Amino acid sequence: MNIEFVSNDYLLAWNLLFKPAFSSEIQALKEKIWQKYPKEYMKLQKENIEILKYSDDFIPDDDTVYNYVFESDIFKNIKKETDKHRRFLMKFWYEYQKTINEELKNILRFPIKDTYHLLVIHPSLDTVEFMGTNPKKNISWGKLNDTEDGLKTLMRIIYTLVKYEIASFQKENKEIVAAVIDLAITNELHTRILKKSKYNEGFKNLRFLKRQLYPYWLMYLGADKEEMVSYMMRDQLAFDFEKYPVEKELKKVDLYGFIDFCCKNQKYIIRLSDIETM
């Protein structure tokens, strides 16, 4: 996997125009443009799709509003802050890229050879957008909590890229797919990089489902009965392993195969009666 962290003035401007304003200066700019160019403003409301689709090749039909934004002082300041944020993300990627790719291949058991283009926007915009059918694999990225922990941000980015990679797989079981990717990236990949359990991380709405999948996830990682105890102690996630016959074939499949297994067997994997033990 390769990630290119790039900037795109049109995408940044579009988000400032159509996402909630995070400062009074931005709100004032939006109101001023609306008063001067209401028709031109409205015509741009879906143009983010074209920008994401074509990125560097994008040329607007009418650049009146964009040029007005580009010439403003607030845009120039936000562009500087955005580029600083882009360099921050790049720094962590270059530091961990080799280890991430090695461990990611071991966990997924299939290679991701594509280059993803992360079009970095200001983190205060607090949004992520991508098109699963886009051959350029462009993703708009700028989250409010990006600067809190650079490595954790990388995990969120890679989670999104893996989700992008398998977006069309098992569409009717989206929650299971999301939970498995969360186990693979947010938990296991992060744990391997820091050599410290990160199984307390992840999406809150997936916690119960992930807990149900966890014993089978350990089998996927290749754990036998004795090793399961070590994993449980490491991750502080206890379960009665005697009740789970080891599915030996799971350690031979890739992530797609594991997702398939979970989907096909969800009736006995997901035990609603155990919800109170969470």
C-alpha cells in the first residue's frame, strides 16, 4: 500500500463553501459570496464529486466563486494550516510505512498494491469522503481529532483505505465487515506496531459484535487453545474458550475468507443472550 498526501485548492474551497463554518471569518465569506453570486454558488453544490473523481485534472465550468475564495485572506491562512497538517500526516506515514505494510500484509493475507491519494483538507472541517468506484482512489480527509495522536490517525486512515478496498464485498452484512476491519486495523495492526494491546480502541457501536467475533478472530490469527489464553490476557478480553472448538481452517484463509465465515455462521457466532456480559 502506498499513500500520497496531496493538497487540492478546489476541494478545500468547496468544503469551506458547503460544510459548516468553523470560524466567523469563514461564515462571513460564505455570506458575502452568496450575496454577490447566488446562482454561481448554488451550481457548485455537487461539484465535490467531480473534484474527487478527477482531482488534479479537475477544471470548473465557472471559476468565479472559486477565484473569489482563493483571493481571500482567510483562504490563504487556511491553506497554510492545511499544508502544515498534510506534512504532519506525511511525517507519521514515512516513519511507520515499512512496518505498517509488512504487518498489514500478514494480517490481511493479500497485498494492497494500489496508491491511494489522500486529498488533505483542514482538520476543523471534520469530514471524510470517498467514492468506492473511483479508479484514482481519491479520498478527502480532514478530521478534528487528527492532531491528537498521529499514529492513531494513521490507523483511522488505513481502516478507511481497507474499507475502500473491499467496499463491494458482502454488502448485505456491512456491520460484520466493519467489525472485522476494525479488529484487523484499529486493534491488531495498532497492537503489532506499538507492541502493546490496543483492543480497547475502536468504534463504540461495534464493541458487542467485535466481542462476539473475537474468539474466531484469534483462530484466524492462528491461535490454538493455549495461545487463546495468552491473547485474552494481553487484550483483557475474557471468554470461555472451552466452548469454542478451534476452526483450524480459519488460519489458512485471507480476510475475505474470514468475513465470509463470519457472515455464513453469524446465527451461532452472534449470541444475543451474551449482551449483558459486555
